[in-house]
Amino acid sequence: MIAILVLSIISIFVFSLILEAYIGLVIGVLYVIFDTQIIIHRTEQGIFDPFTDAKHLFLDLLKIFIKIVQILNANKKEKKKN
């Protein structure tokens, strides 16, 4: 929640799509790491919920894929300008 607030304040001053995409990509990777740690912790406690865990990881990877597509699209637009 705090990261979203900070990023929204930064985006007011720096209105760059490519910068936003890179920051989103980093946050997406951090979400994958965080969710993986939660899965490991819950599994060590004996709580098994593979469907929910798979759903969380799938959504994180989908967010990363969307950000990569945004970065590639922005790079393509920059090349067409030049």
C-alpha cells in the first residue's frame, strides 16, 4: 500500500510510461518473491492450499508479463519516433 502511494506521488512529477513500467516490473518480481516466501512459511506450518498458492503466483507472473509488454511497446514507439 505504501509503495503504491509513493509511486503515485512520483508519477505526478515524473510522467514517464517507461519508468513506470520498469518500476512495476520490479514490484511484480518482489511480489513473486514475497508470495513464494509466504507459501514456504505456510507449508512449513502444515497448511497446504495449492490452488490458492498457484493462483497468487499466476497473477504475479501475469502482472510481470503485462509490464514487460508495456516496456517493449514503449521501446517500439521510441524507435518509430527516431
